[in-house]
Amino acid sequence: MKLPVCGEEQVIMEAIRNNTVVVICGETGSGKTTQVPQFLYEAGWSHPDSDNPGLIAITQPRRVAAVSMAKRVGYELNLPESVVSHQIRYDVTTSEKTRIKFMTDGVLLRELSQDLLLTKYSVIIIDEAHERNLNTDILIGVVSRVLKLRAELSREDRAKIKPLRVVIMSATLRVSDFTENSTLFTKPPPVISVNARQYPVSIHFNKRTPEDHVAEAFKKVSKIHDRLPEGGILIFLTGQNEIQHLCKLLREKYPSLPPKAALEERKRIRQAAELELKRDAAIPGEESDSDDSDSDLGFDEEELVSTKDGKWEYIYKCEYGKFTYTISYAAPLHVLPLYSSLPTEAQLRVFQPPPEGTRLCVIATNVAETSVTIPGIRYVVDCGKAKERRYDIKTGVQSFEVDWTSKASAGQRAGRAGRTGPGHCYRLYSSAVFDHDFEQFSTPEISRMPIEGVVLNMKSMGIDNVVNFPFPTPPERQTLSKAEKLLGYLGAIDTDVKHITPVGQAMANLPVTPRFAKMLVIGNQQDCLPFVIAIVAALSTEIAKARRRLMRKKYFESQIKHAGLDRSSDILKLLNVVGAYEYAGATAEFCEENFLRSKAMEEIRKLRWQLTNLMAALFENVDVWVDPKMLPPTKRQIKFLKQVITAGFIDSVAIRKDVIENGGQGGTRFKNARGVAYKLMWSEEEAFIHPGSILYSQEPPIALVYNELFKGATKTCFKGVTAIDTKWLPEIGKEFCSFGRPLDHPIPKYSEQTKDKKTVYVVPSFGPKGWPLPPIQVEMHRKGTRWVISA
DNA sequence: AGGGTTTTTT
């Protein structure tokens, strides 16, 4: 069967020849991702002697897609992976022979900071642009500038520099953010639409919108399974809990294994039918219509046509003809959960055909909307909602909220039913809700996330005035200035002219968020860098595993074990976990016993290697290697590590409310952190140490830094707490500190000889709210008629 | 004793 995109080859190639930018719209199944690179290749692009000798690049938002697409195209062109190659974070197959290169968009962004002209490439194909991921959006913005640069340079010396072409591919027609954005492309690029090889999907809305979409999904799936012909069911819910719950309900109602007797009865009926048909077929003159070209696919197949009162009617097709029979047991449901934190093996089960005589039923989150395509789905049940991470840019408070998806998302979900044949989508909400409460499109990621990493990356590419950057959807001014402020605190950019500093340039070379990059850059002291690397690697990864309620006690025991001797930091606890995991031989069993996601632990391992190699390559004085049997840090090192952590989170300090209200001193004595309120730098709200923190069961510290701030159902909690000493703040957090007048008590001490120096106690105040901190001793010297604090 | 998380990536 020919892919729809192949019919458009002429149109596409002509458009790419005549325009620097082309937009191609085609839903999943149109074949654009695999075919467009091949069109270019076969037209001679990327050939060293051609007019477009540079590589053909295709970017993908996800690693798996980059790898599998490269394999697929290599197979179709019958070329080795040294020619059709891929590059993702930890895996490269490129060679000097490479002509087509699939990669994640993050990889190309990183390459851009080394070579702003993308000289290696002749075409950049940006795939899945409709998803509006952060990296994809930034890439489109940067590439639009590269285009202009390359065009100018090529006009000066065509022999040396060839112009660049860009192809933006999208599964939906939401492309106006790219095409009608004159800061991005002065002349609107042509849009080519490609039909998808997609079967029709009938949409069925609920009359009423139920409160409980899990219960409603259960009813709907039961109905589908009891009454409708065979075909897999895919259910979209919002989170793990809902999924596990519905799994349980459905497995109870439709046990996964059919009665053995029923299976045997079925086999007997089929064999008898086949024999009878064979006899009939042997009668001469009864030829079957052989020019029905599809019939060769239809043989030896069975179709469930109806069910009634527990009786199932099947049509059985074999080599000799068709036969209808009924059997009296409900086909079991093969119920599988699917969400991203599920171990890989469990995820792969959805790709295997369900056991014979059962119906596949996958209950999934958003993963099944974009990242994973499940074969054999004919029915989609869509609750219409999605869980989203929200981020309050002013306060830094994150939360998870369940809300309606967009019309575009609902369309994507429905489309999953039409991949292998005509399908049905059951929406568990009314059409009125769909019309009135659903946004047309989901909010692009850039409008929902902190972007200090993006801003630092731009600065390192020489883009100082980020406001003028051609974002497909510009982030809010406030988001940008917040990012610049944080980069200022971290010392990555100059606070006046907002230009990148040497430290910032070093940070930009590290593939982690700027806070973590800062920790790495300052962490090379007292033999601590390997610890800092392990900490940063662990913080960059979602490490904890979802736990069952029953395991609660054991979980807390393991947490205490991991905290080791120092119980004042959740982040240092992470360090211990990483060490213990490696020490135990990095096994899956260790992860299982210790409530860790083995996928995450493997990622941490690879990240430690990458960061270690990078640090050694970037800094002359760094002598570091990965030591799996890393010894725990000493007391002195622990103190230093906490200071490093403080520096990375200097804008995320919290102080106990009672201490602030008491002028920075004393405060109440508490046995544990339960109900003990902390004040936040950027919010009037109070926050609490999470009961899951290692610090919860101890006397709560006066001051702490936190990795994240989460708004739960009842209150706002810190995640990843480290107790700090307020004495560090005037040093590490200079820009947030000021000092009051010297105190009369304890009495100032003057230097013996000259009397132009004195040692005094002052009350420092910290942060935008000027919190009073416990008094510290400082040295002052006389400057003219005034006393000033010595540096 | 104690709360609750979707999804990606350099």
C-alpha cells in the first residue's frame, strides 16, 4: 500500500526547491516523517557533489522516535546506520558517511551553540511541531534566524556557503503561529496538506457529563465489550490512581483467562466448520471470486459480530469460505495499564497481541496520545481531561491540576481508533461541554514552564535581548524577567546589561538546568565534585517510585537507612541512594527493595558519566572520574555540599515563621515539623515540610532551601529540603542581604593598636521581605567618618 | 505518626 505522502512528492520537492521554509501538515499515518527525508535523499540532497551537500537533519521531540525512525528509513533505503544515523543524548551512530540524521531537538539546539550557522546541514526538518514542546519552539525560532544568516553569507560567496532549507512538519493544521508570525518568517511559508491513511472514526458524545469519569468509563467499557464486535479498547484517564482503580474493576468483572472448556469448544467448532467448508469447496464449479484483491488478507480470520445474553456470535473465515457460529462465554478482557513511570517491560506489553480469544483493553494517560501508538485499537473511551503541571511564575509554586483537554487533543485521542480500520470514539462528556469549555489548542509548553535554561542558552548564542527573539508564541514578559533575575542571582549574567558572564558561559555548556550547572561549576573543591555530579544527576531525574500504601512503614525505614548519619537534607539522602545503588551492583532488585525506579537509576548512571566527562573536558583544573564505589562524604564535605546546594537554590530559601516573628532569634521548640509554618521569599503563603521528607521527624531547622514547592490538596509543601545555617546566607546570598546597625550587645571589640577596625554583631536581613536573621559577627573598618563592613 | 505526581529533553 502506498503512503498518502508519496502522491505529493512532486509538490513537496518543488516547494522545498522554491522556498526556504515549507510547512507540511499531515496526520499520523501520512508517512511524512519517513518519506520526506527519502524524497530529499533521492533527489540528490546531502550528496557531496550536489548543490546541497550538507546533511539532511530530522528532529524529533523524543529519543525513542529519533532512534526508531532512523532504523526505519535506513531499512527502507537499504542503507546502514552509518549513513542513515541517529543522535540522542547517550547514543550516536553518525559517521563521516552520514547523509540523513535523525536526532532529538535538544541535540540540535546543543549543536547550535557550537555552530550557529549549522554549516553541516543543508535541510532541517522539524517534526511534530504541533506538539509545541519547549525545545521545538525554540529550535524553530533559532533556525528562522540561521536561515537569514545563511542566505546573506551565501549571497556573498555561494561557492563556500549554501543556503539552508527548513521544513516544519505538523500533525494538525494549527500552524498560524509559524506561518503568520512575521517576526519569525517575513514571508509566510507555503503550507502543504497531506491526507492521512486514516480510517473514519465516529464520535459519540455523552448526553450528560458525569461527575465520576472513572465509573462512567467502567460502564462504557462494559457496554462496548458486551455488545460490540472485536477490536481493542483504549481508555484515556488522568493519572496512575485512576488507571489502577479501573484496571481492578475491569479485571474483576472480566477475568483475563477464558474457561478452558470454552476455548476447546471453540476450537472444535472451528475445525468442524473448516472441514465442512473444505468438502463444499471440493464440489466443482463453485469457484470463489479470485479477483477480490483484498481477500488474501481476509483468510483465517475471525470476527465478532454480535453478543446477546452472554452468547457471542463470530464469523469465522478460512481458506475455504466463511462460517458463522455462536459460543456462550464472554471473551475475556486483557486489561493493561499504561503510563510513563511504568517499567519498560510493562509498557511493552501493550504492543504484544492479546492472548487468543481475548480483547485488548489499555487504560492510559496522555502517553498514549503522543508518545506511544498502540496497534489494533478500534474503540477509544475519552474522559476528556488531563492532569497538567501548573507553575505560578511569581511564587514558584507548582501544582498538578486535572482539567479539560483541548479540542486538538481530543481529536488526537479519537484518531487513535482509526489506525487499523474504521473506529469509534466515546467521549464521556457532552457536546455542549466540548463546544464551550474546551480550548481550541493546548497551551504551548513555553507558556507553562520556567525558562531560565532557555534564556541562558540564548545568551550563550549571543542573543542578549531575549524579548526580541522570534518565539512562535512569546512567553510573558514577567516569565522572561524572572528567568533573567535568577540567572543574575546565579552569577550567570551581568545584572546591569544582562550579558552572559564567563561563569554563565561555562554553565551554558552543561546540559542541566542553570541551578544545577551553578552547583557543578562551584563544586570542584575539597574533592567534592564527584558528589556534586551525583547529586545533580539524581536531581535531574524523577527517582522515587510510586508506593503502595501497605509498604508505608517499610518505605520510611528505607528512607532513614538512606539518609545515613546526616539527616538534615533530602538531597544528601539522594546522594546516599545513588552510592548504595552502585555499591549493590546497580541491580533491579536493589531498586525494587528500595522503592526506586530502575529506569531512573539507569538514567542517573549515564548522566553521571556524561557530566563527569564534560566537566573534565571543560575545565582545565578538573580531575574527576566516575567511581562507582564512591565513599560517603566526610563531615567537612557534607558541610561544603550543603553550601553548594544553598548556592544553587539561593532564591528558594525559607525561614521558620516563629523565628522571623521573634526578630530572627530564639523561636519555639518543636519536636517535629508537623504544622510548623515557614515563610517564603516570593509569596505571602506559608509552606510546610512534607511528611515524606527526612526532616519531618526532627526538630525543624530555622532555615532551609528547597528544590521544589508543591501545592497539594491541603497545603503547600517543600520537596527536596536541605537544612542550612543562616550564617552562610550573607556570604552565599550577598545580593539578598543587608545589615542593620551594629548591636550594643554583645559589646563591639576594637582592634588593639589602631582603633580603625572593630568586630561587632549585626542583624542581617535577608530576601525581598527583609527577614531578620540571627545576629552574626562582622568586621568593620573606618572609612572617613563612617564605619563600613569589611568584605 | 505522616501526603499523594503527566510528560519530555540537552
